[in-house]
Amino acid sequence: MDFARLLFPDFSLIVCGYLLCRYTALNRSVWDGVESLVYYFLFPILLFLSIVRSPLDLGETSSLIGAGLLMGLAGIGLAYAIPHLPVIGRRIDPRDHAGAAQVAFRFNSFMALTLAERVAGPQGLQLIAVLIGVCVPLFNIGAVWPMARHAQTGFLAALARNPLIVGTGAGLAFNLLDLSIPGWLEPTANRIGGSSLALGLMAAGAGMQFGSLARQRLLTVCVLAIRHALLPLVAWVLVRLFHLDPTQAVVLLAFSALPTASSCYVLASRMGYNGAYVAGLVTLSTVLGVFSLTFALGLLR
């Protein structure tokens, strides 16, 4: 599969935002408003829709769910452990780590849906929808916790105020209660959710500063190594431990190697962390996705 072609639209939107912010009248004053719109309104609706769209079949997919949750917990644990590693930990800025840790385990949900359908057909789409439904709440909590802890704000209060957590929780409740969006409202909601991806990626490009990546090279390597090398290996081990069937195996391995979520930048920026650095990580992760997806799916062979 040509993963470069699949990832090119996301990468081109990041570049577009970078160029618009630096070489046109659409400067930082414009993009600050865009970030707020994406964070408080567009992304929560996108998360809500991604969870509500497909029923969570917890019985038939229990092995896949267990493997997905363990893989997610492994990613969160590895990301949190970076400042405590011998030798490496002393050279990691705690504040930059708090904002960037989420890059190691969060994923691009739109790309997940597109990729699963291409590699495993309609059944793959259903399976990835289940993984999104059960993993997004865990990953969003894992993303908020180090930032709330480092800022010494109440963790529960930070969760309650975070619009991404609210959107995720509402979507999960809707799904488990077997509720659905009214037909007349669905087209509008879909358009709002779809617009969040383009604006989120462009906002990440607008906020990107390559100097931030140079100053935190070690943290960059650690975070992206977890996202694009270690998690596919963890997924490969879990495929065997849970005896997943071929379709579930290919979905879990593809899920493990996805580029990180574009909302990482907006979340870090809105919570007062180094958004420019996280935007650079999102860009690099989008590029590295070509290699990690090829590597992960190659493990099946």
C-alpha cells in the first residue's frame, strides 16, 4: 500500500498552515482564534462523532479490545517513564515533556478509519471503530494528566473542564445507551467534525517552530521512537498473546503505527504548554507514519 499517498493530505495541510502564517496577512493573531475554535468546538464534535458512529460490540471483540487497551497503557507508561530513565531523564525538560508525552500514544482517528477500511475492508472499519471507542477516553485522560499535574491544577477539575474529554465522554455515553443523532442534524454535525481535521492540521503548521525541535532533540527521539517503533512491537507481541485472527491482527498493527493526533498541538497550546514544539512533533510523526505503517504491517509477514 502507498502510505505516502495516504499521508500526503495531512502533511500538505500542515505545510499550508505554516506558509500562510509566515508569508501572508493571516498571521498569529488569526490562528490564535482558529485554535480556540478547534479546541472548544470542532474537535469535541469530531471525537463525539467518531465514537457514536459505530456500535461497540464488546462481546465479539473482547480480545481485540483487551489488546488495544494494553497497548495503549504500554504507550502511556513508556511516555511517562522518559524523565525517569537513567542518564536521559536529567536532560529532559519536565515542562516540555508534560506537553509532548501525548504524542507517544495518541493517534489520528480519521487516518485510522481510512486505513482500516483499505487494509481489512468493512470488517476492518468496524473493528477500528471499536478500538477508537474504547481507547480515545483512555488516551485523552493520559494526555491531560501530566499537564494538569505539572501545572499543579486539580486533575479531576482539569478533566471536567477539558472539551476533548467532555466530547469523548458524551460520545461513549451515547454509544453505550444506544442513542443516535437525529437524521436532520447528522449532515451538519458531519460537516463540523470534518472541518476540524483540516483546521487542526493547518493550526499545527501555523504554530510550528523548528528551533523548538532542535532544543529538545533527545525528547523528540524518545517520544517518536515510542510512537513509531516500540508500539508496533508491543502490538505484535499482543497479537500472539491474545491469538487474534488475521483481520484483528492487521487492524491492531495498523492502529499501533498511526501518526499521532493533530489535536496534540491544540491541546498543548490551549493548556499553556509549548505548542510550537508539539506542532513540530505532529509534523514529524505524520512523515514517520509512512515508515512505521510499512514496518508494522510487515511484521505480519
